Amino acid sequence: MSKCSVGIDVTAKDVKMVCLTQKAGQVHLADYAVAPLTDPESVKKALLHPAIHRGTTRYSIHDGTIKIRKITVPIVPKQELDEVIRWALKDATKTSVEGHTIRYYPVGGAGDKQQSYLAMAVEQKKIQDHVIELQKIGVGQPQLIEPSAQALANCVGHNYELKLTDRCAAIHLDPYLAYYTVVSPEGLLFYRTFSRIDGNTRTDLSQFFSKLTVEIQYSCENYLAQFPNQPITQAILSGEEAALPGLKAHIEETLQVPTQQLEVFKKIELSEQQRAGLGDSAISHCIAVGLAL
């Protein structure tokens, strides 16, 4: 983290900004802001915050088409790796990754002559469209754009001491995008959006929980197909709907693991005034915090 790091989470309804600083190895909340998109002046004020011009600024991208896969490839010279990763990701997803921006980092689990990577691919057109939308609300050329799933993994990894064998299912539930991720001490391992979950299901909690069970079970099957013998050891709920009545108990019953709501500022220092101001909304800042970390 730089001396001042800013995460800006632009959702379908608002802009959340979090500014973090680091002193003596401890991360501090310097400032935060929330501005509804229906209030352009508030958005403009938030985006003119001095911290944005002092440090690294990362913006979120919420998109269900982002491809994230574990792939294992032969060890090759560094100059050949990008192309090898691209072809392996194409094979893993069974779809073309032409026109995608691809990022990757190494993860464990390969043999002597192979290396495993967690690779993610985002359509360049999606990024371009997102930049245009950001510019409409007053953002210049963004320094960095991160998938929200990666930001969520950053937030979980910072706030929770995951042991070597821990595999945490971080389940993010927002009205505009719901998804299932798995986080290990190495970082993000798995990502899948919930295709059957939409805004209409929230009006009937029994129907919502029933569909959520199917989506979680299918996500677990997909995850274990990529990471056999690495069972989920705990679950963390994040997003605006993490506090739905009965949700925690339902997830515990579905996954058969301890489940809790994400403590976004568990290992981040903040004043009593900031804590009181955030209140129950603290959990909705998880993506902005993860971007800033």
C-alpha cells in the first residue's frame, strides 16, 4: 500500500470512497464518503477529495462475465508465459478470450515441471464501456480498475488470519450482482456469479433461499472440480444483503461450516466517530476497502 491509497466502488446506485493510510505497519481509515448517483453534486464533491490526487486510486468493476480460473501450465520462459496462459485459459473456459485483458498470479498445487496460476480475463470492451460510465460521473482516466471479486478477496485476506489449509467461501449479495468466491491465504481462488438470483427473488425470502441453495451447491461443485481435496472451512457474508433475516443460519446449514458477516474494519484502525458514522453500513464498504488495500 502507498502512503495514501484510495478505493472507489461505483455501483448501480452510488459511489463509495475509502481512503486508507499506513503508519508503523497499521492500516488506518483516513476518510470515507458515500454519494448517490442521483446527486451529481455529492458525487463531484467526493471525487474532488484531495486524497484522490495524493495516492494510488483503484476503481471497481462489477461484471458477471469476468472469467476467473485456476490453470496449470508447463514451466516456460517468461517471454512465452502470456501466450501460454491465454491458450490455457481459453481451454479452461471453453470460450474465446480474444479481446480480453488477462491478469494472473501463481498459486500452489502444481508438479515439478508445472506451475499453477489464478488467471482472470475481462473483456476490453467491458472495460472501455466502464471507463465511459466513470467519465460521465466526473472520473478522469482511472489509474487502475479491479474486479469487485478481487477487491472482496483483498478485504477478507487482510482482516482474517487464514491458515494454510483454510478455504473461505466469501458470498457477496447485492441487489445488482451476487456471487460466490473462495479465498485462501494465497488470495482469490474461485469466482462464480449467481445466475438465478435477481432483484425479484428478494420479495419472497423462502424462494430466495431456495434458489440461493442451488446456486451455492452448484458453485461448490465447480470449485471442487478445480480444487479437489480443498474443502470449504468457513463462510463469510458480504454486501448490502448480508444481514437478511435467517441468511446466516441458512448458509451454515447449506455449507455445514461456521458462517459470519464480514467485519470490514476488523484490522483497520478508525476513530469512534468514524465507527459510529459507518454504523450498520460498514459492510457495504467492503469493495472500496478491498480496492484501497
